[in-house]
Amino acid sequence: MKEKSSVMLTFVALAVLALPAVAQHSDLSRVNVPFNFVAENQRLQAGDYSIQRMQNGRLLIRSADGKVATTVLSLPAPLQTTATASEVVFNRYGGEYFLSEVRLQGQNTGREVFRGKKESELARKGIPRALASLAAR
């Protein structure tokens, strides 16, 4: 009986410790991206994605089918005004798209994604940058 109690207590303690790990994600948005893109250094195919903020400042990007998932570093990005809609912003250099920022409706701070190697190289070469914004839900 004492052994059973010890096992049960260990199980409960592990379950309680796991709660913060589950609670550390907050859903930011779901977006349909009609073009291939790069998130930091990871190439992703066009499709439906969910983007979640993790407590450690990273963003978790996951395909709707769950087959693809990656994390990228991000920093708070103050907005000039409160976002009136959720959106995902991409930098476009020629025909290449790079995830740049995620904004959530009602917030005055977005999440800016770190530039990866390829995007930094294109910017350094002086290739003109354009912004592309997609509505998120």
C-alpha cells in the first residue's frame, strides 16, 4: 500500500510539473499562405499554418496537417497603433518571401521574427524589399 501511494504521489507531481509546459503556448493566429516562404532559416511550402507564441520568445509554426513544425526566434515589436486585425507580414525580395512579423488583433505589440541567413544576404546586397501582409484568423 505504501508503495502504491509513493507511485501515485510521483505521478501527481509529474503531472503538476508538466502543466507549465502545456500552458506556455498561446495561439496567435491561423493563416493560409499562398506561396512558399522562409521562416528564419527553414523553408516552408504554401499552405495552412498555425502560429503560436511560446514563453521563451520563440514562435512555433505548424502546418495544419501537423506534418511540419518549426520554431523561430522573435522579439516584441511595438506597433504605432493597436492592431485592428490579426495579420502575418512577410518581406519579399524578388519572388522570395520571408516571415517578418505576426500581429494580433487588439494588441499594440507584435512579434518580429529574426532574419535568417538568406534574407540577411539579400538585404545586404541591396535587393529592394516589399511587404506582403496576409489576414490571419
